[in-house]
Amino acid sequence: MKTKWLFVVLLAATACRAGWVWMHEAAPMEAYFWMCSQRLAPGFFDGPAGTALLVRAFGDSFETARLFWPVLAFLCSWAAWIFVRRIYDGAAACRAVILLNALPVFNSAAVHVGPLLPALISVLTALVFARLAWEGRRWAWVPSGIFFGAGLLFRYEVALVPAGLCISVMMSRRHRKDIAGLAAIAVPCALALWPSLKWNAALEWIPIAGGTWKSAWEFRPILFLESAAMFFNAFSIPVAMVFFAGMIPLVRSARIHARAVFLLAASVPAWAWCAYLLLHGNDAVTPAVLAFLPLFSFLIASFAGPPAWRFGWAALIALALVTGGFSLIAPRGPDWSSIAEELHAAARDLPASEQSGFFIAEDPDLAAVLGYHIGGGTGACPPVFIPESPDLSSQFGLWPSYADFIESDKVADEYFTEQKGVNPFVGRNAVYIGRELPQTIKGAFTEVVPFKTVPGPGGKDLRIFLCLGYETLPL
């Protein structure tokens, strides 16, 4: 395939993705990133602060930020082309880029605001410079480390790629003495990770804790099957199978060819972490995406000569494209703006109280997407709260809540004997929306009245309740 035709194909794909974004409302996770951009922090429960900072760069125009993600997919494709072209040739680069754009996970990331594409662009650009340094141009270690550091602002898993390169450099007789190159990679990565790691340490590592040492080695069959289903859906079944089987010929080739050694160093840590997460029933998609291009560029270049192999790669691309197409033409989700209007209507029917009412949703996803459509949430408090809970399981647990007490000059004995505080939400009314009415809502309000039922995600209805007279939960 000629490069100019690849350019045309990528432009057409970008236009189609931009049209898809224009016709669809923001998804719950996109709304969550918008809320994070309004309340910046060194880190967040789902990762570093890079995505929130990128969204914040667009100001109040979140729709413009959403349209930027198809452009990021275009830039990521060209970064992939440059990377594969640097190692092999233009033909292998074109096939690799077409396969990348056929993946369901890539198509989904291209139309939804998230950290995957910015992280992948940074990694691929860093690998291009790392390849130059590997070939003897030692100055290239500096921009390589800078781009790896930029990638770590979006996903922690990016650290697996420079870690593999550093291990390979230390094991190589040719590069072992290049201490300056190792420092050029390690220092930007450490600086990029420091704010979010410090933030996590202040929270006792709860946001990134995955369990205990015992659970880290347990095999859970049900969770494994769920994780495998999500993984196969993200990459399509044939591509996922080739992904795991393809490491064998890459390891064999690394004994002979220097290019295979570089690709092995760039992919094997992420590949191994992906396999570990998959076996333990966790989300393994992000490390698989990071390992995808180094591994598949080798496979495409090594097994694309005879017509039979070319036909096999074409079939693989077609199957991945069909899977990705079905994921994008799936039935639309609920009309979130209409649900937000229903909440406003319920708020207008609330009895008068001394202060204005507030909104509560049953979980963070629902609170984020409804908060985005309701608007007005640029202060410290989110526009829609979640029910009070002692568990710190999402970013909502760190944002101010209707259950929080603030300091007051009033006599402490009138409220609490141990804390001098007052809850400004006491006596106010609220609107709650969810599938079920939790006990934390029943116990915290003097009266809860059903208001309306509206269609929700997954074909399950959402119920709206009028909650009168907040009193806080009994101690």
C-alpha cells in the first residue's frame, strides 16, 4: 500500500470518528474526566492527572475536547507508521497501522475521551527516539525519556516499556556502559510519577491497591473468564490469540536479529503484565495495547511474504474491523440530557426549604454523566453527589459531600462532643436517582417519596425519589 493512500484512509477514518462523536452524547467515563478537569489534583483514582489536564486545556468547551480525540487517533496512527517504518519498511508500517485502526479497542478509544491514546502516542514517539539511540545516536535518549515521562502522566503502565528497555541496555555488552542513557530515561519518568505517587501515598495507596499479597497469587476462574471476555472483545478473538502466540517467534528471533531484541525489550514487560492481569481476573487491555505494535510489527514483517500469509493478515484485519464496527454501531445508550431534565422537573416539585435542594445518584458513573448534563458544577462540590459511605472507592469520596461537617463557631456540645462542626445540608431536600433505594438514603431523610421512573442503561429503569428533610445518618 502506498503511503499516500494510507493518508487518505486515515483522513476518512478521522472524519467518520468525528461524525460519530458529534452524533453521540458524552459517555459516563467522559463526563467523569470532565469533572476531574474542573477539580484538578496530582492524581485520581483511575490514574495520573494527564487526561484531566488535557481536557482542561480546552477550557469550558468539552465538546471540542471530545472532537480532539479522533485527531489524536490520527496522530497515533502516524506515530505508529513512523515507528514501524524506522525498524522495517513502509509496507510493514502500512499493514501495522491498518491493523491498529481495525482493533475495537482503538476505535473505541478514538471516539471516547480517555488516557489510552495520549499514552500510546507518547510511547510510540519515545520508542522512535529510543531506536535512534539504540543505533548509536546517544543524544536520542533524552527526548525518548521525555516522551516516556509524558506518557506516564496518563497511564502508570507506560513505565513497563522504558523498564524493559533499561533492562535490555544493562544486559547488552554494547550498551551496558551507557549510564547517561539510562539516566535520561529514568529521571523524566521519576519526575512525571512523583506527584501522583505522593498523592497516592497520602491516601495510604488505596487508589492503586489491588488487594493483598495473598489475593495477588490466587486464581479466580469466574473473574478470569470475565477478564478474558473483555480482552477478546477489545482485540477480537483472532487478534488476541495471535497476540499471545506471537511472543514465541519473537523470542526465538531475538537470539539472532538485533531488531527483534529491541522489539522484545519494548514489548515483553507489558506482555507479561497483561498475561498476569488476565489470569487474575483484572483489566489487561492497557498493557496489551502498549505491547501490541512492537510485537505485531515483527509478526507482520516476518510473516507477510508469500501470498498465503498476506491473505491471512488481510483476513485478520477484516475480522478485527468487523468486531470494531459492531462495537460502534451497538444500540445507543440512554438519553442522558432527557434524564437530567427529569431531575430538574423533580427538583421543581420539591417542597420549599430554607436552602436549595441537591442531587444524589446511586453510583459514580451515573453521578458523573448527570452532573455533566446538569452543569453548574465548577465549585469544589460535584453537581451530583453519591450516597454517603465509609468506603473510599472512587474520586467522589475525596470531593466534598453532603454528608461532610465543616467547622463552626457554635458551641460544640450542641452538635458533637468530639468535633466542633456543623453540616450545612441539614434540613435541605434532595432528589435521588437509581435502580434501588439504598438504606443510607432512607435513614438520612425524614421522608422519601417516589416521583417517576425513567429508562436507564442496559434496559433497566431508573427511579427518581424526592427526599425530604436531610438529617444525616444516625450515629
